[in-house]
Amino acid sequence: MSNFGFFSEKSSITFESHLAGLQEKTRGLLLDLRAFMKSLGDNVIEEPRPHRIAYAKSLNFRVFADVQPKEDCLIVSIRKGRTDPLVTCMVKNPSELEETKNQVSEAYSMIK
């Protein structure tokens, strides 16, 4: 077992388990967003949790985005720094996804 409490080798939560029950359009948005998150850098960690998927930088697990899949949308919470307020975006279509990607990219680059 890892030293990090948020990693559980017994967890049955996977990224794929979050795809179940989503509308086809929302599933496509989530897969697109996932590919984008992973393209930000080799140090991006994806951590599926029961109701959301956390994305962090690996060195000290600084979470920069949380994605909460809903049937017809994605709720994306973005954190640019420890003291910055959380920014929450509702993504229902590709144009909203592109705007959210810009904010996620900025948050990723600001997390040290």
C-alpha cells in the first residue's frame, strides 16, 4: 500500500465506472477532458473517487481539478492555488469544454 491515504489498492472505483449512466454526449465530453488532463504533463495523476475524479500534480499531490460526472453534464472544480477560491464550471457542450480546458491549463501551470 502507498504512503498516501487517498490511494487504496482495494478500491473498485475506476475511471470507467464513472462512464456508466452518462448520456453519450456527456461521456464524450468526459473522455475528451480526460485526454486533455493527461496531455498537460507526465506528472498528472488521475485519482478516481466515488463521486468524482481528481487530477493533481504528482510531487506533493496538489489537486488542480476535480471532475464530477453527472448524467447530462460535467461539474469541474478548478483550484489555481491554495488560497485562491475554487472556480466551478458546468460543462454541457464542446464550447463550454474548451473554455474550461483553458482554465484548467492555467491552474495546472500555476500549481507548483
